[in-house]
Amino acid sequence: MDLRGDRILLRRFTDADAPAVRRACDDPESARFLPFLPSPYTEADARAYIAFAKRSWADGSRLLFAIVDARTEELLGSIDVRTGEVGSVGYWIGPEARGHGIATEALRVLARWAIREHGIERLELTTHPENLASQRVAEKAGFHREGVLRSHLRFREGRRDTVMFSLLPSDLDEPQEP
């Protein structure tokens, strides 16, 4: 099952995505902000991620999508949603695709689908406090900043705070920032 935006397509990962996943994830900025990302990131890590993405669809509780260019099918990043009454969403974008609205478009498409099609009553998103770009993505996609969760996630150097955002079904009716 694919989800389509204006410029992006959200689809399941394939084995052929491994080289692009490796290139995108072998990035110091990604490693800085993603708590479980190996650094350096190898082809084996990419293949393991894709295998995990494929398994994640089995019970429907976590759905991982490749974010690809709608015209060229070039891999741009990844986005996932954990479903339930309260869901959570996470994403990463490869260095070359950052700053072009890709994450915002993918987040809008996935969040609306998850709430409307999966009955999620609250969708949560957390970011590193220093990841201002990701916080801006959340806000542009209609998420509301709620506050800082102290010592929330374990990173390589120890536990760190995260900034919590949420999206409710009623938020979908609010005008979105361009």
C-alpha cells in the first residue's frame, strides 16, 4: 500500500533500497539526532533496517515507509508510525533531501492517513531539543509543541531530553502553514 503526496510517495522498502539507505544514514547529523543509529552506518546495517521494516508490517502495530521522489523513485528518507489509540511517528531524511519540505510533506501525508484510517486519537512526535529543523517540520505539519520530556531517551552519551509534539484528530481541521 502506497501513500502519495504532491512530490513524494510513501511505499514499503525493498532490498534494492539498501545502498541508498546506507548513504543517507552514514551522516554525522543523522547519528547526532537518532538515538539508535549506528555510526558509521554500513550496508549490513541498511539491510538489517530494511528487514526490520518488512517485518514491522506483519502485525500492523508499526508501519515503516520509504519516502521516495514521486517522479524518479529516488529514496529520500524514511517515516514510520506506531499505531494504537496513541500513536507515534518518527522520520529521517537523507542529507541531500533536507531543507526542501520533504519531511513536512511526508509527515502531513502519513499523519492524516494514520488518524483517519487507523483511528489514532493522539499522534506523538519527539525531537532532540537541538534539532530545530525537525521541530519546524512538526509545527508546519500541524503538530503542537507540548513541552520537554526530561531524560526521555537513551543516546550514545547517555539519557537526553526530548521535545514532545502531538497531533489530534481535531487539529486536522486547522489551517496548515505553507
